[in-house]
Amino acid sequence: MNNKIDQTKEEIKYFHIKTYNDLELFRIKFLGKKKGIITNLFKELKKISIYKRKIYGKTINELKKEVKNKIKIFHEKNDIQNDKILNFDPTIPGKSIEIGSRHPLSIIKNKIIDLFGKIGFLHVDGPEIEDDWHNFTALNIPISHPARDMQDTFFLCKNSDILLRTHTSSVQIRYMKKHSPPFRVLSVGKVYRNETISSRSNFMFHQAEGFYIDKKVSFYDLKQTIHYLITSLFGEVKIRFRPSYFPFTEPSAEVDIYYNNNSGWIEIMGCGMIDPQVLKNVNIDSEIYSGFAFGLGIERLSLIIYQMKDIRIYFDNDIRFLKQFKSEF
């Protein structure tokens, strides 16, 4: 017991407390309820005779007082320093804090949402985990369509129709099922496809999709909407529509822009008039209503606008890259 007391006294004396973290370690080491050295010394008193218990008990109490006194001295010293720190002139300007910047993909996403909000499009969202009907069947994508192949789609269960959505068109279906036209809707979010990661593709990317359904909606309305989007993002550039095929639109088109002489024509999006069968699948009378839809990749737009060559840089979270972008578009 004598050796333990002497050793404890030395440890208390030479324990250096420089920070509040050191102080807490000091307190736990000697006064901790379970493993504190002094706490355990008190527990050992039960094992010795009553006569020696009084003598050692007094000595251990003195050690406890030394620990508390050392804690008190540290607090008093640092309280004085804190008072000095607080005694400052409040009129002195504070240090400026560096403001962070938005991710370039978020900048373009927010810009698109803002642009379509100005012409009456409602921004909605939907689940990223979908079923076959919302992601494929309701969109007029037959069983034999290549998009259903395991090489393109991430299925979550064996022999099941649960998958990660391959496009935000599933949001279109969910919205049309619950609402009656007319409506203008924009959905923006992550989509997933089983593709090899490269400078131009990733297994996850962001897609913006809009659709408008009303009486007498025409391809002219679609072209005017696309023209509004492109000129708002790129300024006055050449635009061309090329015939294409999508299961959920008829007629369908790919949209290209002639951005500069070096790049030439660049494909930026797909669009078309919503197929009447898709309207029937969500109980909308295709004899009364018609509509258009369009979809574009946020990453592809960002590569063009910021003149980047590798899509992977957007997912590296390198602050040296991200700090170059401002929230303003």
C-alpha cells in the first residue's frame, strides 16, 4: 500500500496539464469512478485492518485533495487568460471567413430548375429505387427492349422487378397517375446505368426531364421550349433537331447545338411528343390531351459549359477544383 501511495503522489506531481484535454485525462486517471487510481486505493482499504485503514485513509484523502487542487489551479489560471481574451474592442472588424462554393453540377441543376420555374414548370422528385412498371412498362418499353438487359440496369433482387431507376421518366409516370392535366413538370435527380466508368460516362449521373401535357400541345411548343432552354444556357447558338427513336415518344428527336468551331455539332438532349399509349397507361385520354417530354444529362451540359474533358473530375471532391466555381451561373 505504501508503494502505491508513493507512486501515486509522484504521478500527481509530475503530470503536466497544458490543455483542457490534458485536464480531463488527469481527472479520469486519478478520480475516475471505475478505473481511477485514487478510487481504487479507497476500494483496497476494505482489505486491511481497521487500525491501518484510518492511517491510509487519511493519506489517500490528502492525495485526493492534491488532485482537486491541481485541477482548481488550472481552472483559475485559464479563467484569467480567458478574461484577457474576452477583453477586446468589439468595434475591431473580425477575420473574414472564406465562403464555400457550389458544386458545378449543382450550379447547372439549380439554373435549369430556375429557368423552367419562370415558365410555369413545377419541380418534383421521385424515388431512386423503382419497379419495372414505372421505369419500363408504363413508358412503352417492351420486354425485348435492350434497356431491360442486365448489362444496362442495376436490378436489386434476383428474379424481381426492383431496380435503380435508369431515367427520371419514372417520375413523369408517378406524377401523371396522381394528377389530372394540364400540367408542366420538371424532375431532376440521380439515375443509374451499368456502364463502364470513363471520361465520358459513369454508372451514376444526373438527369433533368420535363414534360408538358394539355389540350392541343404540338411539336412547335416543344421546339419553343427547347429553344428557350438552350439560349438561356448557351446564348444564341445554332440548333438542329434530328429524327430519332424513343419508346415513350413519337415522333422523337435528338437535339444538337453548334457551340464553337472546334467542337462542331454536339448532341445535348433527346425529346419528342409523348406516345398516346403512355398517356393511356396512366389513364389520360389521348384523344383530348397531348404532350411533349425532353431529357438531358447534367454532366454532359457541364462538360460543354465549363469546357471540361473528363466527367470523373466532378466526383473526386478535390477542393482545388471545386473552389473555382461560383454560385452565380
